[in-house]
Amino acid sequence: MAVSVDLLSNPIFVLGSFLVLFIFHNYIHKEPQHGKKYHPTATTLLQPLINYKKLHDYMTSLAIRYKTYRVLSPFHGMIYTTDPVNVEYMLKTNFNNYGKGYYLPSVTSDLLGEGIFTVDGDKWREQRKVASQEFSTKILRDYSSVTFRNNTIKLGEILSQAADSNQIIDINDLFMKLTMDSIFKVGFGIDLDNLGGNEEGVRFSLAFDDANNLIYKRFYDPSWRIKKFFNIGMEAELKTNLKIVDDFVYKLIQTKIEQMQMSKDESLFKKDDILSRFVEVHHNNPKYLRDIILNFVLAGKDPIAISMSWLIYELCKHPEIQEKVAKEILEALNMKNEEITDVADFMARVSDSALEKMPYLHAALSESIRLYPALPMDPKVSFTDDVLPDGCNVNKGDVVTYMPYAMGRMKYIWGDDALEFKPERWLDQDGCYRPESPFKFTAFQAGPRTCLGRDFAYRHLKIIASVVLGCFAFKLRNEKEVMSYRLSINVHVEAPLQVYVSRRSVFQNP
Ligand code: HEM
């Protein structure tokens, strides 16, 4: 029987955890070995649990005191770092010692299986090789551009209607639908049409998002395996969502395999989408294809939607920056003195060369990603005893987590204005974009496992932003509201992000 229990608002769970942790903490935790230097212990696992809803800010507040610290846990050593020197060491210099290990896959495998996000060694190398080949092809670049452009036009039409009827919209919801539709089309060649309200697409998307959130809760709920065994609480919910996700994806794979087998004339069957290419090689292994699909959806969908939402939020909080971004877009599109009535006509002007002429928009996007990195914390397991460059020891099996969210807020990394939204920090004196070290700006990870979709993401973010910010102006429904995040694997805005939208003077009602 399924019983729905919200773990962290359950006082019995919290008190029980406190007791268990207290006992473990005092009697069982393996103390660091004598004579070796270890990072300072900032707190016990209980505090992050109590501060769960504001977890990233809580971890940031500890990082202000200690660049790198330990959190006492009865299960394994837990080290958290914001120090770029340690990050470079983990992600590049001693890359082979820090991986997903046992920890992350054991928690996420029900959703992500053996996809690129959960594996190490040869399994990772093989998927990385195939995926990097895909990302470097012109076919993918062109196909994904067309897809994102078409879906952005649909979004523009929805925004036009909202502007004309003075309707408040949840822009975060629309970005989530836009990216789900686009990633599905690029990844699997099908039109999910969440933006158009297709029921099956919406059902899959909701189940996928819920499964993602529930999987994240496992990291902070030591009792999840028991709940899974008895199929109760959040584990029962997760099981239901996973079934919807799996049914949908396996049906998709089956249809794709059949279509490819039935297509007698190879050239008649279009293989622009990524799944078709994987099916050619792995048609006998639907589970492998399922894992590839879900990892690709997770990689591509949420980070783009999240980055757009936080950008709009910050631009509403800083109207002068919103105007500056819009001015740059319209100048790059040569649209100072013209009027347009159709979103598709506007989009036709967003050429590759025009996108190159938008360094301020690029800087504003980086600034939003610096403060709200899609992946706020990234844990790695140490495979051997090791010493970090700061001279402190790491024991075999310790989980070392670098924290892009906290790193984006460190004054010792970004200066005294670290907390301010300031695109100018990314520009040199000639107004050209100036990239930062990936060990300081860690939102895309760094080293051999750096994000494969970084250029893809910036390109599509700029396509969406050109139309959305070139044609429309945004205002928060409640201008005083300070938006927080919702906890899940990614740092989502606490939905809904309600805004008023109005047409800019270049974009007139026909
Ligand atoms: C603003 C947008 C994005 C951000 C901030 C971002 C961030 C990241 C991060 C932090 C990782 C490392 C995760 C880990 O520890 O395993 C990663 C990996 C990856 N990302 Fe992105 N990502 C973005 C967009 C995309 C997009 C649009 C795609 C593809 C459509 C993509 C594809 C990948 C892939 C395939 C990996 C796995 C790399 C590997 O393990 O070798 N990313 N990304």
C-alpha cells in the first residue's frame, strides 16, 4: 500500500534521525587518523537535514568560514569544497582518483541506469566518445537550431497573446515545456508538444520531473532503502513515476526500432535525431537505449530552462540591465527603427553572425549561471587515500563535493561584489566577453568530464533570449518577491515565476 509521507516535515523522522545520528556520531564514526591533517569539521549531517529547504545557502554560509570542510556523518567521510585549487586537483590533475564510484549510481540508478552521468572507467569513456562525436556534427548543430527556433517561435506566440490580454504567466513553466519539447525532438525525433498541451507529453514530463525530485531526496534520507523495500512514502511515489517514464520511453524505442527495420530505403528514413543513430548500433539493447535517452533528457532539458528562468528573474530585479540586453539584441539584428508583427519574421533575423554580436547577453547569461548553476553540488568518491593541494587528507571512500552554487558566492573568488548580478564582470574594457577559469566558474564542471553541451547550451540560450528579450519586456508580478530555489538535482526556481509581459515597440500587434 502506498502511503505518502513528506520526509522532512515529519517530526518523527527528524527526531529519529537526530537520535540515530547522535549515537553514531559519538560512538561509531571513524575518527580521522592521528597525526594527519584533516579539514575542519563544520557540522554534522543533522544540520543540513534541518536546513534542507535552504540547503545550498546553509552550505554556503559554512564555506564563508572554511573554504573546505567536513560534515560528520556515520556513513562515510563527507568533504565539501569551494577552493578552486582543490577543484582543479579533483577534476583534472588527479582525475582518475575521483569518480561516481558506488555512491551516486546506487542512489540514482533507478532513474538514470548506466547512462553517462552515473558511470566511470570504460563505460564512461565509450559513451563520452560517442556523445562527443555527436556534438561535433554539423547535422546535430543544424537540426537542433531549427528545433529550438521553431519552439521559440511557438513560445513567442504564447507570450504575444499574454501581452495582448494583459495576462500573468508562469514563465518558468513555459521554459520547462520549451526545453522538454526541444530536447525530445533533437534527441528522439518526436514532437512531444508540451507547449501545445499534448496530454501524453505533459504526463511524461510531470512524471520525469517528479522522479528527479524524489531521487534527490534519497541523498538526505538514510531510510530510503527501507521505504523502497516496503514500497511506502516517497519511494512508492517514485515507483509510480518511474513506471510512467519507463512505459513511455520503451514504447518510443520500440517504435523507433520498428520504423527503422521497416524502412526499406535507408535514405527515406531520416536519422537526424540522436536516438536513431544509437538504435543503428544498439537495437538489441533497449535498456541501454533507455538509459541514454533519460540521461540526455536530464542533461539538456533542465539546465537550459533553469538558466533562462533565473536570467528573467534577475533582469526583472535589474530593469536597467534588461534594457541594456534588449538594446544590444535589437542593434545586433539591425532593428533600431523597424517594426515587426510576426515572431517568425523576428526569428528569421537571428542569424549566427547576429548571435556573435551579443557579448552583453552572453555575459548576462554567464552571470545568471554563476549565481544559479544548474548543478549546485557535484559529489565525487575518492578511490584511494589522498592528499589535496591544501595539505589535508582524504580517506579512501570519502565523498568530496565541490559546490558551484557556493563558489559563485565566495568573495575570495569573485571579489566583494560576489553576490551582485553584474554582467560587466565578464567583459573586458573593449566590451568583449572574457571567459573565466573553469575551476573558478565550475557550473559546467571542468577537466576530462567537462559538460559536453556547453556550447550547445549557450547557442540555444542566446536564440531563446534574443526573441524573448528582443520582442518583450518583463516585470515580476510581485516586484518585492525574493525568489528562492526548489531542491532537486538541479537548482530550479521555486515555481511559479509569475511575470507580466509587454510588447516592445519594435514588435507590434498586427
Ligand atoms: C546551462 C546549461 C548547462 C549546464 C550548467 C551544464 C552543466 C553540466 C555539469 C555540471 C556536468 C557534469 C555533471 C557530472 O558531474 O556528471 C555536465 C555534464 C554533461 N552535460 Fe551539461 N550542462 C548544461 C547543458 C547541457 C546540454 C544542453 C547538454 C546536451 C544537450 C549537456 C550535456 C552534458 C553531458 C552529455 C554531460 C556528461 C559529460 C560526462 O560525464 O562526460 N549539458 N553538464
